[in-house]
Amino acid sequence: MGGNHFREADLYRCDFTGADLRRADLSYATLDGACLKGADLREAIMEGIPWKELNLEGTRIDMAQAVALAQSLGARVE
């Protein structure tokens, strides 16, 4: 699935367990109830995604995404 475009897609309750979403554009997609367990999100574009509402158990993310996740949880990344 790497590199696919899901910008603003309705992915409500989609099962992406173990999916390769590297370099996918998920900006502003609806991911409510989606399962991302074990998915690979490295280099995926995640603009407008509410990180703190996602179940990221075992999900692979890159450093920029880790910073976005920390900031969404209220951390000051310096």
C-alpha cells in the first residue's frame, strides 16, 4: 500500500493491521475506530490527524511523527 493517497478519505473502522502505509497521504482522513496495529506509517503524511486518538500498538512511525505524537499529548519538544 505504500505511497497511496487517502487524503480526506473516510477510513472509519478500517482494518490496517500490519499494513504497509509508508509514504501514504492520510492527511485529514477520518480514522475513527481504525485499527493501525502493527502498521508501518513511516514517512506517511499525517497532517490533521488526531494522533492521541489512534491505537498505535506496535505501529512503526518515524521521528517526525514521534514528535507530532508527543506534541499532541501536550509535550514540549525542544
